[in-house]
Amino acid sequence: MTAEALTDKLLDLSKLRAGEIAELWYKGVCANPRTKSYCGLDKDVIVRQAVSFYKNLKQLFFSDNPFDEVRRFLDTSRYSDYACEHNVPLCEAVYALIIMRRYIWLYADNQSILYNSPLDVYQTLESVNRTILLFDYAIYIVTLQYDEMANR
């Protein structure tokens, strides 16, 4: 399997199973003491935000300018606005993104689609690195957005 084929498989899984992954993420966020503010939020809204991120991950992944694409996506999803309006501390909003990133790989690993050969492991690591970059951009943008909202 080529690196692109494995990446497509992982990103397609994220898109096709976005609802399931987002539900698992929500349970994980609510169970985590570092993201306790999320338990009081409207479940439908934050799960929908996670579903949207998981469904759009492939578009973000293959974008020519992923930073700008992640920024546009976050502006559209209102992730920062919603969290800030509901008094979610910045550290929790960031950690929820970190958990969101983790659940992509936990889900894929539980589906046993990742590792059929040593080459698959290498290709998976390449995909993980690019996905981490996307979430790093998201975290940076969320902190900027929180700062902008605080200065209004």
C-alpha cells in the first residue's frame, strides 16, 4: 500500500466515522479532569464541531496552504467563539483539541487498519506527523482567537 493510499484510508475513516469518533471524543473530554468545562456545554454543539473537524480533515491535510485552511475552518466552525462565550478556559479549549487529535488515532488503531507491515508503520507515522501539524496550527489559531476576543 502506498503512503498516499494509507493516508487516504485513515482520512476516509475519519470522515466516514466522524460521528462515532466525535462521540468517543466527547466522552473522553467529559471524563478528563483537565477539560471539566466541556461537561457543562451543549453536547450537540461540541460534538457537531468535532464531527466537522473529522469530516474536513482530509481537505485540511491535502491543502496547499494548511495554515490558512485551518484558520478558515476554525472561523467557520466558531470553535473558539463558542468556547470563549461559554467561559471555557483557554487551556481546556487547547487540551480538548489535543484529545480530539488523539481520538483519530485511537479509533483507527482499534479498527486494526494501521499496521500490516513495517512500511505501513512508517506511512502511518508520516500521516500522524502531518495531522499533528494541522492540530498544532489549530491550537495556535485558537490561542490567537482567544487573545483577540480578550482584547475586544
